[in-house]
Amino acid sequence: MNRGVSCVVILGCTVAAISCGAPKVDLAAEAEAVRARNEACVAAEAAQDLDATLAFFAEDAVVQLPEAPQLQGKEAITGMYRQLFESGFLDEFSAETLQITVAQSGDLAYEYGINRVILPGPEGDLLLLGKYLLVWKKINAGWFIAANSVTWDTPAPTPVGEQ
């Protein structure tokens, strides 16, 4: 066999061996793992459980809320949740995931959906409907929030029942 053909054959076999040896990621299973983590996180937020909520965030996570400076890192995020939960500003919180997409590598995912927040008002409960985008990253075989961005559908809460 000539030298050029030998190199091509060896290169082809090497690429095939590397490809065959690469672990296959079960994207559907990873998406379900992200969904389960999100559902547990939403339950912790709805229960206004600070420690449980914070357990879902990566140490270097970013949170972006409407009309507020970006929060960087778990310490800043802790302060925001502590203030929210202790203020009595939040009556109810829920979220509905619309889509989860996991990267082919299996170590990064994003999800988006809608959220619903009920706030106490002087003349009755107020509703904020909005959207969210979460970026999840896998750390030590677990999924953690790397980034969270929230927007509202209206500039101000509306009385419950007027939507």
C-alpha cells in the first residue's frame, strides 16, 4: 500500500475509533432531568423556601429582572430572594415550561416558559404574567441554573380576574 493511502486509512480508523468511543448522551433523559429540577425549583420558590430555592443556582449564576440591575453570583441572588420572601410581596408563584433544549454535549440546556405571580394589593390581589428564560449547566452530574431572565407582559400588575 502506498504511503498516502496508508495515512488516509489510519486517519479514518482513528476518527472512527474516537467517534465510537465517545459516550452517547440521552438528550430526552437529560431534558427530563432538567424538567424535574425546574419543577422542584418552582415548588421551592412557591413555598418561599430560601435555602431550597438557592440550591438550584450555580455559584456564578446571573439573574436579570425587569427594571433592575443584573444580579451576579449566589450572594446577590440570595439577597434578592431573601428580600422577596421576607417582604410579603409575593402571594403566589407558578411557572409553566414550554420548551427545554439540551445541547448535544449534554452539559448545557435552556428552557423557556411563562410565569404567573400574584401580589397582594390594597384593593385585592394583583397579577403579573410574564416569560422566563433559564440556562442550565451540568455541574458534577447535576443540573444548576446558570442564568435566569424574566420579563413581564404588562408594565404593571393588573387586578386578578381582569385578564
